[in-house]
Amino acid sequence: MHKIPPILLIPALLCFWTIPNSGKSQNYHALHGSSFAGAASMFNNPASPINSVHKWDLNLFSLQVANSTNTASIKNGRIPALTNAGIRITPGTRERWLHQYVNMDLLNAMYKINSRNSLAGGLRIRLYDHIGTSAVNVQDSVNSLKGFLIANRRTDAMQGIAIHSGWLEGNLNYSYVFKENAGGKLSGGITLQIMKNISGSFARVNKLSYRETILPGDTMYSMVDGTGSFGYSANYDATNSNAGAADNAKSVLKQSLTSLGISIGMEYLIYDTEAVTGEGEPAPYKWKLGISLMDIGKSTYTNSRYTGQFSNPDQTVTNQDLYNKFQSINSARSLRDSLASVFQTVTALPSKFSIAGPSRIILQADRNLGNHFYLNAQLSLNLRSTYRFDQLNTKELNLISITPRWETLNWGFYLPVQYNTQGQWWLGAAFKAGPLVAGMHHIGLLKRDASLNGGGYIMLSIHPFRKRSYGTRLDCITR
């Protein structure tokens, strides 16, 4: 008896992967610890905005994309051969996973009321996608369900999970200086997150197994055990193929549930009291130390009526029957009906489901090396796993990052090195030129046959009313 990989026997595992994959992360590595980050700094530590060199900061737009997988690579991806590029699935037997996010800031702003109080806020779109399976054998030469089952005769104990969560988020941040003296400054901050939960889905399969029956001239396969389930947010059922995109968007947004989240943090600056400065000029910091607890909360969705949990497979259903039942699926309802004809027990899911946000603890140390050079080190510890079958969670990819940088008010160069949660080393690069910051998470994507790991980011910020900025101990680093 052999285990069936969820990717083939439960189409829902990939069905909901194709829901638009996007969602922001806080990992603009180039800006970690930077006193020029402005409003964006609240997404790494809510206490940071008060320590910005700017009184005003307006982030007009930013976009970030990141992807981590051990399953896919780009074939013939080097310029000028991009017209011949394609996706290649990594062959062999292995546990397979994919994690991705895209983050879009629509508008974020920061205003320092005075040297002790700062307000920041804005809107952003965040979506996260996580897929994981147990060991499965995939070969380029296999292009059918039957061929896949033959290739996995010796593969055991397979299961899988897919999670998608996306929301529109409004942020309101307040940061405050608790104490400041000649030696340093202690600040704290809090960010309230108001989330409109637009898009959520999941699919799970557990220990599906099959039997091989050898017949004269043919070999047949049939399921004998296992369970599966899938769910998605009911607001998608409100769309109408005859309505326009704007009307459908309004319907989806109107029926989306609202939830709250919170982030808190503290930051301590140790001033360089030995720095030689002009008369009346404050000393720059020597160390900036931070701790933050980010994205505490969850997104709640109303479950569609076209979902369910399935168990007790019909052992008379063969691999050919499965092919016939699933080849013409064009809706969630037809998927549910096809699954109901394969499994003898169908159970309704609860009316609502929740997907936890990427809650994590961030520890950060930023060292001012002088002459506009800095070194930032950050440790990010996720509080939840995306591989637990009894929970639906999201997570961030960053684990450890070290970012040397050279930056002034208008220029900057950054070389972040990252070791992520999937055990991958990424070497990135970024630059700042006036209001523009742009970078890559992993320059390995530039190789001809690169794995699909990395991504990039771009940010456009302006600092109006600069002449009205308050003097602080950080002013000298802009000179």
C-alpha cells in the first residue's frame, strides 16, 4: 500500500495557490536600523519613528515581493534569452515547500509632533502563501496521475497543507521618548492594525493511501484511506461574471470581515559621547538596540458553503475515475461535488475560520561605525509554524540578517546577508538615490538557471517641510 501525494489527489491544494499571490513583509533589509527610514520603520519596530532624522516623512508607494522554495527554478532566465525562459520543477524525492509574499504600501506618513512624540500611519495590502508536502517523487518524464503513482511506489506517509491569507490593513502608530540624557535615549511605540480580511483559503490532506492492482495488460490504482479538507472565504461567492471588476471588488470588500492586530516595541540609543562635534551639536549614537513584538492578531473569514471535510474514500474509484472526475472542474462547487463522489463521508466545516498573522519577536542591534558607515544585525523569531495540521498560520521568511550600509540623507548603498527560516543563504543588494530605494533580496536570481528564491523591493518617499525639522542628537549624521 502506498501513500498518495496531496498535490494530485486533492486539486484544492493547488487550486487555492492560484488565488492572487501577494502580501507585504516588513523585510526591507536595506532600511533595518536606519534613522532615515521614516514611516517605514514602524513595520520593523513601532518605537523607531520617534528616532527618525525627519520631522515629516511621506511614503508615496512601496512594493515588495519575496519567494522561497525548494521545488522550482527558472530555465534559460538570463538576459537576452528571457523570451525562452520557463519554470522547471526540481526532480527527485523530497519534502516540497513554497513560501511567498507581496507587500504593497499605498500611502504611509510620519509626523514628529516634537522631540518626544511622533505619529505615523497609512494603508497597505498584505498577502501570504504557504504550501508544504511530505516527501514526494517528481520526475520531468512523468505527466500523468498514473505515471506519478508508479513513480511513488516506494514513497510513504505523504500529506500536505496549503494556506493563503490576504488583507487590507490600516495602521496607526504612536512612538514616545520615555527618557533621555547625555548617555542615551529610551523610546517605546505601539501600532494598532485594523484589517479588512479580503482573501483567505486553505487545503489539507492527511495520510491518503492507495492500492496497486495488476491486471492482464494493465495496472490500476485505487484509494483505501485518508482524509482531506478545503475552505475559502465566502466573499468570493459574491462575485458575478456579468459584473465589472469594480462592482465585484466592492462586493468582495463589503462582505469581508474586520479584525484587529497590534505591534509593540522598544528602542534604546547609546550616544557616542566622545564624538568630536561643533559647538551646540549633539553627538550621534554609537549603538541602537531594539526589541519588538510584531503582528499579534489573526484574520477571520466566513467559510463558503461550497467547502467541506472528506474522509473514508470509496475503494472502487480508480485512477482513471479520478482523472475523469477532476479534469473538468471549473468552480469550487464542482470541486466539492467531485470530492463528494470520491469520499463516502462529507462533513461541513465551521461557519468561520481564522488564519493567524505572522507574529514574531524581533531583536536588533545597529552599530554606527562612523563616516556614514553602519552595521545592522537582526534576529526574527516566528511564534507559529505553517506546517501544523491543527492550525492555520502565516509566517515571515527572515530569521537572521546582517546588513552593512553606507548612507546619508540622499544616498545609500546596502549589502544585506540573510539566513532565512528555510535554511537558505541570500545575498542582497540595494541603493538609495534621493527619494528612491530599490533592492534585491537575493542576487542569485540573476543566474541563468536560478532557483525561484529571493525577490525585490522598491520604495518612493519624500520629506516635505524639511527646514522645519526639530534639532535632535541625530542631526549630525545627516551632515
